[in-house]
Amino acid sequence: MPAMNHAPPPAAPDTLGFTKPPADTRVAVAMSGGVDSSVVAAMMKEDGFDVVGLTMQLYDHGAALAKKGACCAGADIQDARRVASKMGFPHYVLDYENLFREAVMDEFADAYLAGATPIPCIRCNERVKFKDMMDLARDLDADCLATGHYIRRMDGPNGPELHRAVDAGKDQSYFLFTTTREQLDYLRFPLGDLPDKAATRALAAKYGLTGVADKPDSQDICFVPEGRYTDVIEKLRPGVSKPGEIVHLDGRVLGEHAGVLNYTIGQRRGLGISGGDPLYVVKLDAGARQVIVGPREALGSTEVRLHEINWLGDGDFGDCPAEGWDMTVKVRSTRPPMPARVVPGAGGKAVAYLSEPENGVAPGQACVFYAAQGSRVLGGGWITGRG
């Protein structure tokens, strides 16, 4: 009887889900110079992957060096380079300054001038990191792009799924809702399963990353020094801040302002009006150059209008029950998800009906969808208004 040749069993998936040897798996790592992405790069190198570090230089070198504590700043680029040198893998700095201004900064300025409250970090992920950087990673024959975001990619019955991080306090799903299914297939998020930020810093110390192990988290928008976004808008759009009226919901003119861009929905302090009950900014009318104020209860809304829906759930977004999708949603990054019913509309639009009134719903912010049970991220949309 002839001997039977048995094929070797398939290799078990590695930490990134690949079945080929790590040494044959090229991992491009998006390195901002902070502790999170530095730890990811070191983890991948220690696990035996063929690592390539990619760092974006997003704005003027001089301005970047002058701003501390921001991702992709001049000093942070140097930190990323040092980590790559210590761990022994190639590192490239990508000059995306013009792209970043066109894709992120210009829209940021124009949105504020139109009375919206934009979130440039989401647009940066969508239009730069997960687009142009991903394209470059593919050009370098990388099998995936790994980032330091606190979120999880999990394989589901219908393909890769996006899930909230184990550490709810660090979860960044709100800022990644525009991630597409195609992008999710290529992305990896090694930090999503860590219990907390202390675990990340402990890993940085383990790998000997002394320059970044104790580095503080960035707090502001990377191109907005000390949170003074009006200074940036004035630089990008000189002379556009024009004065106007502060108007009560009942029509009374209460005062004047120096420019709509100086105000945000829900703001109470710094209105320049006094006397009577506390008043809050409830609407910005950029066309009429009016800041509309009212009592706190006027901020509440249970109906949120959306556009540019990105759906990461199973099937098509429009193929839902007649009454819509039951899920939970976040309309602000710092708020926990709340029960809602989301009803699809035509042209990539939808309306989210919240179970309870939410204060400070503002055009330009995001409404992110989550499964009613569990940790899965179902996508989301951009807020255009409220009912």
C-alpha cells in the first residue's frame, strides 16, 4: 500500500490574523511620535513582523516645533525616528502639508465660519491617514496598516467588524466612524484589547522607549495651539470675523459679538451679556451674523438630522424595518451612547430619534451608531441640524 502524503495543517493566525510567518508579513505602522503608536511599532517588531514606520508631517515645521503636546509636531517626528532607530526598522516621514491643509484645515475654517462645530480629527483619519497613508502602505507591499488607536477590529460572520476598545475611557470609536469596510479589512489596532493607558505605558517602559513612555497625551487639535482655534481661522481666512447681534430666542437683541466663529452651541460663559437667568448659545446663524441664545431647556433635542452616512453594520443601511434601526448613538464624544431609533432617508441622509433629550447637539459634530447590545460600531453620520 503506497504511503499517503498528508499536507501540513494550516498555520494558526498570528496576533494580527495572518497565517503566514510574521517575518514574511510586512506591517506599516502609523507613528505620530506619541506613546501609543510607538508601543504599537515596538510590539510589532518584537512579534517578529517586518515593520515599516510612517510619520506624517502635516504643517509648517517651525509652527510644529513651537507647539508641544500635539501629534505629528516637529519634536514628535524626531521621537518617532528615535523609536524606529532603537527598534531597528526603517522609518519614513511623509510631507502631507498641502494635502492636510486642503483636506482638513480649509474645511475646518469654512465650517466654523458657516456656524458649524467641526471635528478635524475625524476628517484627518478619513482623508489622510486611512486614505493617502494607506495607499502608501500598499505601495510598500505592506500586508496591513497598524495604528495606535484604542479600538478593536474583530472578525465577524460577514467580515471584519469595528468594536469599541476594552477601556471605555480611552475608546476612540467616535473619531473613527467614517472608516469604511474596505479600510477596515486592511487596518489593525493592537491596543484595543489593553485594559487601560497604564498598560500601554508599562509596555513602553518594557521596550525601553524612555523618550515616550511618560509622554503626556495630546489634548488639543494638532494645528490649534492652546485651543485658540479662532487664531487659526483668522490666519486661514483673514478678515472674515465680522461683528453681529446676540439675539434671544424671543427676538430681543441683547448685545453685540465680534464674530460668530467665537461661539459654539451650548456655550454659556463669555457671551458678553449679563442680568437675568443664565443663557446659552442655542443656534448660530452665520448668514445673518447672529448668535441666538436662550434658556438651558432650549438646548435639548430628541431629533437629530444627519447626512454622509457611513454604514458598517450587516447588509445595507437602507434595508431596515419600516420603523428604522434600533441602536444606541453618541452625539458628542464625551457622552455615553444612548438608545435611539435611526431612520434612513434618501441621498445618504437619516434622522436619529433619541430616547431622551440631548443638550448641545450641533451641526458639524458626529452621530455615531452602536449596536443596541455589545460593543460593535455600526457607523454614523454628520449632524446637519436638530428637530
